[in-house]
Amino acid sequence: MLLSQIKGPGDLKSCSIEELTPLAADIRQFLIEKLSVTGGHLAPNLGVVELTIALHYCYNSPRDKFIFDVGHQAYVHKILTGRMDRFDTLRMKDGLCGFVKRCESEHDVWEAGHSSTSLSAAMGMALARDLKGEDHKVIAIIGDGALTGGMAFEALNHIGHEKKDLMVILNDNEMSIAPNVGAMHNYLTKIRSDRNYLRAKDEVEQLLKRIPAVGGKLAKTAEKLKDSLKYMMVSGVLFEELGFKYLGPVDGHDLPGLIDSFKQANNVSGPVLVHVLTTKGKGYTPAEEDSFKWHGISTPYKIESGQLLKAVGNPTYTDVFGKTLIELAEEDERIVAVTPAMPGGSGLVKFGERFPGRMIDVGIAEQHAATMCAALAMEGLKPVFAVYSTFMQRAYDQIVHDICRHNANVMFAIDRAGFVGADGETHQGVFDIAFLRHIPNMVLMMPKDENELRHMMKTALEYNDGPIGFRYPRINVPGVPLDAELVPLPIGSWEILRDGDGPIIIAVGPMVQVAEAAADTLKREGVQAAVVNARFLKPLDEEMLMELARRNQHMIVLEEASQAGSLGSAVLEFYAQRDLSGLDISLMGVPDRFIEHGSINEQLEEVGLTAEDVVRNVHKHRAGQSLRLAKE
């Protein structure tokens, strides 16, 4: 097996091109077998096997810089750069990261978990190379889905202007996570399908090669002839107009063709774009037939059938959101769902089937989605911006400037709030409370269970005084009974779930269950803890906070969110503004560092957000109180 002999990219250089094809088959089989146990991004990586082999065959990593957009499609890169023996630990705590990771290998020169950053990074590295007088290659690998992101267009514009030597490989598989949408997608489809253009392009280039070099005037005329013919065959040669030399489309599974294209690209001065056509899920029938499902899988599967081995359990919060939104939309025609390329992940597929005209997928364009939602709201509709917490970060300016400043009545459905598990630090949804609660006009909620989520959605629908959001985690719901009738919650209201004369645990979201479990343990020890469901993160329940202050009991604020700037900070600010800063308050949240991949439970244990940690906090505090009393 040739794969077992590849310990690093240098080993590829001794292979013949003929040997690379069976190597690609070995890599595919390796990925299918390993990911059947660990889960991971299978379909994207199966689609780039030959492309990644060709890159390492033609160039010299890490001297030459490979910049993978997003990075979830870099498993083959990891295999070829000496990390094959770690794939049993993929996406596990302290194991191999599912994205490019600079601390893992010198071959990982850029890491990202969000799309559309590779071209800007490539431009920065090309500028740095030239300023330092170096001469290595800079190569960005970006998907056609990521190319819809506004940041990618900004970078294309700058690269084309500066004319730096760098290569952009457009990995075109007609998919991001969901099928691509938009004018760029339509343009690429035209290039993919217009065989007349491809044939004419080849014939013209062959003709020009036969023209003898008889001076600059004739050469310029020949170039104009070639350009004219291109315009006749394709309306608007976008990439060449932006300053790139365009090569392709190239079959992304034809190793000799890829290698030949890269050799051509090496002879180009200035930026060059190689358009590579790939099949997402290539070589594994279930993934080819449903590349959306197999984009990223979190559970093991049977290799022969592709059956996912999911444990039977309760639906997810995302499932409940999607079902409830359909119920509400049946009653209110103003509701419009907006998603940035995540209809499946955000639970909107069935909504789109039921209301195709009221489902808007803007592609990977969170900033555009946010501002568009503001305009929809101003025109009297009820836009529901369904977005992962981690991706909403990308639209911060638009949320501040276009939504909150205008007090636009946008509903935010903030999915993946809190820890997300195997996707790790680039996807953790722990910052949104801190960056949303300080924006004027924003209302922000988080439910303790699925029943309360449904009521919060009704609350948001009937709220007409500005932007309002509800955030929910990436876990299965507790499985509580659902109320038949949905009623709005009083804005800013908290609830005391259990009372007692011991510590007061103020918790939000899934941490409410953690608080109740801790209270159960303390009760067995003779300590009667109170548990408060702080379901409104903004505005706070000021009346209840004043009541809790009058009790003068130890308070613990428990949240699966950045401790800096989130609910705990809001509570301390509230009391400080009222000169009640002498209260006994402990904060339990996510510390000031990025939390890496692993299971959600492992992440909670790592940062001390379990029921056992709450009990230890209470014991430590009570011991400290006893020591102080003894000294007095």
C-alpha cells in the first residue's frame, strides 16, 4: 500500500504520476474507514483528494504556502504531511483538529473555521514575501461557496489591482454546505457547461502559439483577438477583468491534467486563478448522492450502507425551532426566514418546502443578510435571521448600525449558542451575549428547555418595539411536555424555580439544569439552594435583582458564555450602579481563553461548569465564611 510509505510531502516527489492514482484510492479508503468511527467532514475531503496530491507533488510545503479556506477540507493535507497516525483522535479532546491548526504542523500556515478568508491571507503573505525579498509560492484554495462571501470579493479586487504573484485555486463543486445560490454560482455554472467556449478557447490559444514573434504590435493584436473571441463565447470574463489569468475549467479528479495546469500556472506572472471542477463526496456513493448530509457528520456510520449510527434520543433545539417557526408562519404571513447558506443546519429545510417564497438563502453572506433583514423589517415584514452564534459575529457592524440603530424589528434565532463540541474554538458560541447586550434597543433571551423556547418565539413574534433575539444550544432538548398554547413572556422577566435560604444560583439556558442538579446535591447535604432562571439576558429583571439583594445571600451567576461581558458582568454592573457592590457574588462562566475541540461535556468540565463545580464553589465559599467568623 503506497499510502503507508508516505511520511511527508517529500515522499511524493519520488512517485511517478501513474502511481498517484492508486494513492488517491488509498487515501479515499483511509478516510472512509477512519471517519466511520470518529465522524468529521467526509464529503469535502473526498472531493479534494487528487487536488491536494497534485499540490504537494508540484510544490514544496511548507516553503510554499498552502492556504485552505475554512480548513475543514484539509484532511488529505494532514495525511500527506505526517499526521496519518493521529486520525483515530480526529476532533477528540487533545486529538487531531478537524481544521487546519498552526500548532499541529509547520505545513499549516493559516487556520480558520469561517469561510472567505483565504484570499486576504494569501495577499498578506504575498506582500510579506515580496517585502522580505523571498521567492516562494503562495497558493489559496477556496471553494465556490466561500467565493460568495463579501470578504473574498474585497480580496479579489485588491489582488487584481496589486498584480502580485499568487495562485488562487477555485475548488468548484457547486456546493458550500447546502447547494450554492447567487449570481457568482450562476456564472461559474455557465463556465462549467459552455463547451463551445472551452473548445474555442483552446483553438485560439493553439493558433496564437503558431504566430511567429515578429514584434510587439502583432503580439498586441493577437492578444486583442484572443480577448475578443473570449467575449464572443462568454459574456463577461469576470476573473480576467479583475486582473487574473484564468486557467480552466480543469477536471479536479484528473491528476495529470491538474499537474499540467499547475505547470502552466507557474509560467504566469501576476495573479492566476485555476478553476478546478470536483465532485463533493467523490468515491463514496452515499456521500456523492447526498453531499449535504455527508458534509459534516458527528456520528459513526456503516461503511457498506452509509447508515448513520445515531442513538435514539430527543430532538435538538434546532428541530424544535424549525417546527415551531412553521406553526407561527401558518398564522402570520409576515414571517420570512433568512439564512446565510445554512438551511439544513438551522432547521429551515421543511420551512422552505412549506413556504418557498418566504425562505431566503443569501449564501455565505452574513453581513448582507443582516442589513437585508433590517430593510425587510422596515417594510413591515417579520424577518427571522437564523444564524449560528459563531457566524453572527461576522455581521456585528450591520447588527449595530443597520438593525439596532434603526430599531428594526428583526428576530434573531441564534443557534449553536454555548459550546459546540468537536468543531472547537472557531465555532464556540460563547461571545454573542457579550457583544449583543451592550447594543441599544436589543432584547435577548435564552430558554431553559424546549417549551420555553417555543414561548420565546411567540414573544419575539409579537414584540414590535425593535430587534429581539433568542439563543439556543447545540444539544438535544430535555424532553419536557409542550404547552398547547403559546403565550408571550413578559419582557425582562425571570423566574424562581426553587427557593431556599442557602446560595442563590442565577442560571441561564442549559445551565439551569446544571443549577438544579447542584441544588439537589446540596439539598441532600442539608443546604437549601435557590435556583433562578435568568431567561432574559437583556433587559434584566431589575425587580427580582433588588429582591435578591435584600436577602443578602451568597449569589452564583452560572452561564455557558464568556465570563467577561456576559450575564455575570451585567448583574455586577446593575448592583454597582445602585451602590450595592458589597454583595457576595461569584461568577461562573467561560474563562478568557479559546476552548479547543472535544465533546461538549468535556468542554464544560474543562472550564468548571458542571453541577459538581457549583457544589464545590458553594463548599469553598461556606468554608471561607466559617473561617472569617472564627477570626472575628
